Amino acid sequence: MLDMRQVRETFDASQDFTVGLEEEFAILDPRSRSLVQRFEELRDAAQADPVLARSVAGELISSEIEIRSGRGETFAEAVALQAEARERLFRLAADHDVLLAATGTHPWSPWQEQKIIDTEHYRRVEDELQYVAWRNNTFSLHVHVGIRGADRAIAVCDRLRAVLPELLAISANSPFLDGRLSGLHSARTQIFTRSFPRCGVPDAFGDFATYADYVDWLVRVGSIVEHTQLWWSVRPHHAFGTVEVRICDAQSRAQDATALAGLVVACVAQAALDHDEGVAPEPVPGRLIEENLWRAIRYGLDGKMIDFERGEEFPSAALPERLLEWTAPARAALGIDPQLPAENGAQRQRRTFAAGASIEEVYAAEVADTQRTYADAEVRT
């Protein structure tokens, strides 16, 4: 199950810049908009649809459902595959009288009422983590990008460590939790990334041999039995030969999710191009990255981040333009032009709440946006 020689072979045979998208949705009662335990019902019904049968997956709790694009040879192909899956999933949900939502957390449904789905993997997760697993009612966007070469994949992961807080700030979309304004822009990151073991920003490994030695050590000391127990916010995916970026909150609007995914793909590709040209910087110490990670959790795009090279602060609002500038060569090569929104989901929700709307009204507007945009086959970019 954890044959690291096979993992090396998988990466050495991988293809650069293929793309896979994974989007997680909350399953809601259409009247109360509270979480409802209907995953198994939707999963079983999805088997009659040839697209959904291969794209629907479970994700920890029975009030959550995930769709996966599968492998796209290009970003545009992955988006087209995911758009088709989105449309079919939302049609299926409507047929079964449930709504789907895409914020990083549910604003009020109690974690104590959620049920872990019955699979071998998630039984193991629950048995090992207990409260940490029970508390993790969160929803995110994951992006896979093919990277050829095992050492090269580790180099890309190392380079992206410092970028993770920046992507989180741009994607922040979970200001509410437990029926109140949390004071955070990404409560999802606080209750998942800060709680799970082997999560958040990994160490810089330098090369695949060092990474493989660490994984072998984890197995030998009984910490893990499968690679999916490495929950880092960026990781080499052993089965797919991809670098997987897992830092982003789920996005309420389909076009925002697509734009964010495009930016993530561009960051991964640019890290690979920089490595190939010998211009990759030395890894930033984890203790410094943690400072930016907290700022992204707490303030999102409304605060300030730290420029590690200059040792000074800059407005977080500048992050989209900075990342677009850095990734310009990769985006030109891959034909990616992400149309990022003027404000992220956390800013939008907090602004509406500050104007006098209740949490229920704010969430209802987000759910309506999700229904309108993800269910529409025309909303592809």
C-alpha cells in the first residue's frame, strides 16, 4: 500500500500539467438550510448516471458530497468535465429535494449531529482521531496537477509551501461557525488544518528520497497505514502522480471556483518551470510561513501579509495581482486567464452581515448563488 519505489515510478511516468478538480458540497434541507444526512441516498442514485457514477464520492460525513472531474489533459478539459458533473449533480439533488451549498463551513448545524460515512477509510479516521474527525464539518476545493519526476514533484511542493497562505487568503469563504460570526475569514482552516495530524504546511523535504524515508518512518512507527493519512495542504499524490493543493475553502459561486482552480494550476506549473530554470528560491522556514497562515485565517484579504524576501508587510488585497504576475509565464504557456472576483466569499458575507442581514439571510444568499451558478452548464469559466 505504501511502496515508495512504486510511487517514484508513478511520478517518473507522470505527465506534466494534467489537471483534476475536486469540489465538496454541503447537503441541505431545502426549507431549514441545515445539514441533512443524505449522502448515501444521492450516491446510490448517482449510479444510474454514467457521469456521476464515476465522479461522485463521499467525504467524511453523510451531509457532504464531492464531485471529481477525473483527469483532464488540460485545465480547460478538466473544467469542462467538472461543469458537466456539476450540472448533473445539482439536477440529481433537486430531484431528491435537497439543496447543495459551497461555503467552507456550515454556519450553524451542530457537528454533534453529523454522522461519519461507513467506509473502511473513514472508520479508520474516526477511530484514530475521534473528536478531531467529528468536529471537521468542512468543505473545500482540491486541485491536482500532474508533475513528471519524483524529485521535481517534491521541489514543487517545497516551493508552494510559502504560497499556501496566499491562496488561502484569496479563497477564504467561511466566516461563520456555531451560529455566530467567528471573527475568522477561514474558520474551515482553523478547525481542519489546525487540528488534523500531518496537516497544514509540510516541511521542505528537498528530494524524493528524504520524503520517502519520512513516509517509511511513519509506517514503521505505526502512525499511518495509507498515504491519504498525509493531510498536508500540499502533497504529492502517490496514486495519481500529481501535486495536490488542498488549502482552499469551497467557493459559493462556480465561476469563482473555476478561477481559483486556474490560479492554483498556474502556481503549480510556475513552481515547476522555476525549478526547471534553476530560479527556485530556498525554502522558507515553517515558523515564518505560519505567521502568514494565521493572518490568512484571521483576516483573509482584509489584512496584511509578510513579504519574506523583504521582511516587511504588504496589503493582502495585493495578493491576486502578485500571484498573477508571478505565474504569467505558466499562464501564457497553458492558456489560463483566471477572472478572480473583486472580493472573496468571506468579504462578501461579512459585508452583508455588517449591513444588517442575519446569518440565516447571508447563508441563504450564498446557497442561492451556488444553486444558480453550479447548476448552470453555461457557467464554465
